[in-house]
Amino acid sequence: MGKVLDRLTERLAHGPLHFTLIDPDKSPGPKAAAIARGAEALGSDAVLLGGSTGISPEKMAEVARALKTSAGLPVIIFPEGEGSLTREADAVLFMSLLNSRNLDLVIRAHVKAAPAVRAMGLEPIPLGYIVVAPGMRVGAVGEVDAVPREATRLAQGYALAAEFLGMRWVYLEAGSGAPAPVPVEMVRAVREVLSIPLIVGGGIRTGLDARRLLDAGAQILVTGTVTEEEGLGNGFRAILDEVRRSRGR
């Protein structure tokens, strides 16, 4: 494992984690830096940098530098494409969009990006990315056959396939701005069959959302829209409170 994955795996041994998703298009350098400082103080464990389509390497580099100089959290690229890569970050989610109809997003883009990832010295974190209905913009852009919200066995199959292919994390994604998170029944079913960490993101806006997902077996929660809409307000703080509470159990 690499340094970032080692660090986060060690922290996972003590309880669930939280990642703060920052979109460099919506949160330029100073704003991103303020979010990262506040998130770190509240107990978030890493920053995921990405989210928009058409992000330039220059913008990614600018925001990554701001994050690295303002907070001690690892900066992990949440890639939209090759333009998302910057050597200013620590690591990149080397993720396959498993339920996409577009083979570029399953493997072909990875073939093109792998030499750049190595040349930049980024730590790749292999991840199986599974979009669950409604999917929102990532579902449309990613050309996915979204996993229906009641299709727990299908979600289990995708997650197990990711593990059997050697991926280190599985990510269940309802889509940024989704009206509701991934169903707790699906999270519970996937957790029951999986032996690698399970990430859940999309539609998590309240402490109650976080508590239900954590109780169902989510090990890493990702939030982005709540900070874009409310900043580091009550919703974000309540989510972090639940993550910290779970660590204390």
C-alpha cells in the first residue's frame, strides 16, 4: 500500500471515516482552503478534490496547493478525466465506473491515465465505483445503468466483483445532490458480503442520514453538496458528530 492508503487504513481500524468533497470549480483556492481547515478541525479525514466536468489541470493544481498549505488532510483526486490530474495532490482514486455502458469509464481511460499518474508521483487507490439510482449528473455523464434502489443483490454482485478484481475500496454513489442517500438496506446487504472498506456518498445532508448509513455498515462517508449549500454549518457538523460518535463505540 501507499502512504495515503496506509494512513487511512490504520484510521479505519479505529472506526468510520469522513471525506470532504471539494469541487474546485465551485470552491476556488481561498474558499477551498477555509473548508479544509474547518473540516479538519471537525474531524474529517481527507479531502476529495473533483466533481465538475471540464476541470482544467491548472485549476486542480491551484486548489490542491491551497489545500496542502492550509490543512494537514491528505488530498485525493476524485477524477473526472485526465484533466483532473495534478502532481500537487497526494493520491488519486483510480476508479472504474463498473456499471457504465462506456468502456472508456470502465478501463480505457485508465490505460491512458496510468503513465501520467506514475510520472506525477500520485498514489493510485484502486476503487470500484457503483452508481445507484437516481445517479444524478454522474449517472448521465457516466452513461450508467444505475443500480435500482431495491436491487440489493445486484449491488452485492458489483461490490464483490470489485473486491475479486483486487480493488481496495468500493464506493456506492447515489449522485451529488441526490434527494436521498443510498438505501440503508442496500448498504447493509453490501457490507454483509464485502471484506474491503465500503464508501457511501450522495444525498447525505443530516446527522440522521449519517447515523442510518453508519449503522448499516458504511465505513467511509463522503459529503460535498451539504458544504456547498450550507458551508460548515449544522448539517455538516451533525454528520461529523455521528462519525466521531461511531469511533467511540
